[in-house]
Amino acid sequence: MAKRSNDHLSISDVLKEFVETNKLERGLDKVNVRDAWAALMGNGVNNYTTAISLERETLYVQLSSSVLREELSYGKEKIIKMLNEELGKEVIKKLILR
């Protein structure tokens, strides 16, 4: 029986390879971004977050509070950096608060 070249790979490596090969990564990034936003921003912000969408490298966040939107707009760069760190790669380059 022929020995497969990836016998030494861990399950996570195999899954990662599968995801990349099958172009599922963008879909997972969209889900992961939502989770990262929820984890990093906490309940205070999440209660006012009505929609999150990732399109290309831009994250669109819909907020129901104009005061909060104003407040968060001052820290956009920091938020992008924190989210990318949480995701373990640079997924987001731009943040649009609406």
C-alpha cells in the first residue's frame, strides 16, 4: 500500500489544507470575524451591533447607537489590530461603522 505524503500532518493541518483547497476560508473568516467582534467588544457594544459583514478586506459594522459609533470611530485602527490578532492573520484592512 502506498504511503500518503500527509500521514505526518496533524488533524488541524489536514483541516486547514482542506479548507484552503476548497476555498472555504473566506466563509470561515466571515464567521470568525463575527465571533472575534463579539469576544473583543463585550456585551456593551454587542447589544448595539445590528449587523456585521466582511467584504474583501473591509469589515462593515452596523450599530444602532450614533453615540457608540462616534466613540468607536476614534479607535478604528486599534479595533482592526485587535481583531486581526484575535483571528491570527490579517483579514481586515478597513473598518466601516454605519
